Amino acid sequence: MKEKLTKHDEKRLTEVLNECAQHGGMDLLQAKGFLAHLHCHPRTLDPSSWSSAIAGVEPEKEYWPFEAKIMERLFTLFNQLHDDVHLKQRLMPLEMSEHLDALNQRQVPQPLRHWLAGFMTGFLFLKEAWQELLTDEQFQEVESCASLLGYVATLGSEEEHAVAWREGAEPEPEQLRHAIDEALEYMHGWSQVKLDDDGELAPVNSGH
């Protein structure tokens, strides 16, 4: 299997996932945010389950939600993001940094919105799995971080609170950027946590 998607692979995956997004699935940026969240969780996940979530369909044990070539590209993307999160210590893609800078002008570019929305979807997908693994206090922290990132995704919408923020309402961009950085750092910390032989958490600091 390839270590990284080629431009052709990414273009083809973009086309397929754009179609999925029209029917309750995720586009490529949403899928990247979704998988980034999944890589934060210390336990290994069933590929048929997460790939079906990206496709927007119910998982089937006997069938993949995509044809073999597309599944191969999805697995490559999954592994590529795994390396970013675990080896390069980077939860959010580098190309998102310029979009984060746009928050200083009270703008939320669509690529950032979609990545953050995908990350929040990842939390909803893993909500029960997080609850099973964490203490109540730890789960509340994870939920708070995911909710913050989901909230930032809404700031590019036409909802009343989003329009008000773009016109100068709280929170200040600097405060928001700091909160995002803290949330991403905390969530990335879970990707580095090891489980014991019983699949349970070793002692971990739940604070930022």
C-alpha cells in the first residue's frame, strides 16, 4: 500500500467524497478532521465502521462501503494521518495554519470549517467509546475540547451568533486562537496515551 496519496489519488478521493457529502457522508476535509479525531483515541477502531461513517451509510460486516480502489485510498489517508498524529506530532494539517490565521480577521474559511466539523463528527462517532475509557472528568474535558472546535466551525455560518461574531462580538480572535490551540494540544495528548494489557488506561494527567 502507498505511504501517501498522490495528487491523482487525492483528486479522485475528493470527487467520490464530494458525492458522499451530498447524501449524508463527508467530503475529504471533513474526513480528514474525522480521522484526526479517531487517531486521538487510544484504542484501535474497526475500519468498516469508520469508513461507513465517512460514506454516510450503515456498516456491513460483509461489505466495504466503497469499491476496492477507493478503500485503498482511504486506508492510505488513514495511515498518512496516523503518521502525522503519532510520528510528526501534528493533529491539524499544516495547510490549515493559513486558515487559522484568517480568524484574526474574524473569518472562518470553508476548509477550516469542514475540518473542524469533521473533527466534531469524530467525537460524536466515538462518544460512547470515550465514555467507556475515561473517567467522568476526563470525558468532560474531551467533550469540551471537541465542542469548542465544533463551535468554531459554526462561526462561518449564517447563524445569528456567527454573524454577530464576525461583526465584532465575543470571543476576541486572540482568545479564540488560544482556546483552539489548547483544545488541539489536549486532544493530541490522548493519541500518545498507552493502554495496559487489559486495554485500560495507564495513569494520565487529565489537565491541560
